[in-house]
Amino acid sequence: MSLQVFRHWIPTVKDAFDRTLMVAKFFCGLHVTNTFLCTCALAMGPSMLPTLNLTGSLVLVERLSIRFGKMASGEVVLIRSPEEPRKVVIKRIVGVEGDAVGNEEATAVVPKGHIWIEGDNKHNSRDSRQFGPVPYGLLEGRVFWVMWPPEDFGSVGRKVENNSLERSLVVKKHKRQKFQG
Amino acid sequence: MSRLFQFVRQWKPIIKEGFSQSFLIAKFLCLLHVTNTHVCTPVLVYGPSMLPTLNLTGDVVLVEHLSQKFGKVGPGDVVVVRSPENPRKTVTKRIVAVEGESVTFLVEPALSDRSHTVVVPRGHVWIQGDNIYSSRDSRQFGPVPYGLILGKAFWRVWPPDAFGSLSQE
């Protein structure tokens, strides 16, 4: 008698299994897209004002640039924090390997395989000025579009520092010294 | 025009079959990729920096990613790490110290007995190869952020006479 009950439920179980498999396949595809193509991130905190909001901006992050070529200076990136490995932060790349970064008081050269990141809000940002240059391998993606809030909707572009002329002179001087020394 | 129609009608089932087989292969590769990235993957390791634990000419080891995700990677573990000097390269070394611990190491063991002590900063680990005479590790490039650790090597698959677990030192 129990065998009949069992046989009665088989098509339902099969149906449930098929639907679960379909959902699993969808999530698999979504995960692959998120990891290799494009994903969203919620950015919170004051360190990237005025580019990103204090209370939360929904941004689109693309993952192709970090794999297929070096990131350039001025891009806004998603990066795993070197101080807290479970945390992912959003900052702007100010210098790549070989660049000289800093101001009149202190200058540093970014070593090979590393990048120098800083938040746009220089007064309230914990970045490479505190924890030093960050290995390129910690990069997770490039922020290229803001989805929310609606008044910020639009692309996030590259921004080269204001003192770019001074920086290029410092870089040239350092390169000359490197060859002569 | 009708010949084109007939041609398409002839090839339609074959194209359909081709699509469904490709989807099957794609789904298998998807599952293989997810397993490799998040669970366990084989890695070919070569070079002199981990002698005598790992061979010079190449060992295949199984690397699991779960310990790293749950923060259970600690001193004594052999780990696969993305190189801080070349982001496209991965290196295999042993964790000697984690954040907060102080490390005393020989700066140039082949030349002198000079040693140096460093405290590992927050969120970082100190990695060294077992063969300190021929290894480029934290003694040269400093402590490595925990986020660069890819996984823990726990089992050796090749060569067959060295098949077995990579026990802690």
C-alpha cells in the first residue's frame, strides 16, 4: 500500500527536481557573468565624495579591463582591502607602477606590480596614504557607471590629478635619475 | 529560392542537435569552473623554492579554496598566492606568520648570519619558501595581503611515489 503512495509522488518529485536544476543553472550563469563580465556593487561611505554618495550609490563594475591589460591612472576601481581581506573598497587609481606619487612634503615611487589608490575626498579617506601601495592582484573590477541615485546616473570617467604637469615633471626627473644612477 | 528553403529544412535538425550538444558541454565546463574556483583544483608547481617539500621539476598538488574563504589558513600551511610583484603569476610558499605576530628571519642565509625582525601588519601574512637559500618570498617583497591568497595545498597527486598529504612542518 505504501508503494502506491510512493509511485503517486514520483512525477511531482521529478518536476520539482527539474525546476530546481533550472534555477541552479540560471544562478550558475549569473555567477559566471558576475565574476567575469559585469556586476553591481553598493558603495557607501564618505571617501569618494563628490563622485559617489555618502549614503549609498549603486554602481556597475566591469571585470574585463583588469584581466586584459593594465589599469590606467585615474580610473575608479573596486579593490579588496589590504587591511581587512573580507572588505571590498572603492577608490581611484592615482599612480601605477613606476609613477611618483605624493606632494611637496613626501614623494614615493610605486613599486612594480603595485598601484597607488586614493579616495576623491582627501580629508576623509583611508587609502594608500595610510597603508601604502597595493598589489595589482587585489583589484576586483573597474567602476564605469552609476545606476542609483538617479541624479548621479551616468558614466564614471577617468580623472587625472590637477597637478598633472608637476607630476609628469617629477616622473621625468625620476626616470632620468634612474638611468644615470 | 525554394532550393534555399529545402537546404535550410534539411540542416535544421542537425543545427539544433549541434546547439544542444554545445550547451551540454558549456554546462559541464561551467560546473568544472565553479568547482575549480571555489572548491578544489589541481595546480602544477615547479621551481626550487619549496625543496625538499615540493620537487624541483614539477609536482601536481590539489589546492582547496574553502579554508581561505573561512579564514582558516594559518602558519605552517602551504598556500598558493598571487604574486605581489607580477599579478599574472601565482607562487606557492608556506605561511610562517600571520597578522600581529613577529617574524625573525635571515636576510641572506648564504652570505651572513644577519637576521631581522618584523611585525606582520593587520590583514597580511608572511610567506617563505622551505628552501630559504633559493626562494623569493616575503623576505624580499614584504608581507602579503591576505586577499592575495588563492588556496591551501593539502594533497600531492603527482609524482606517484610522493602521493599523499602535505603535512605541516
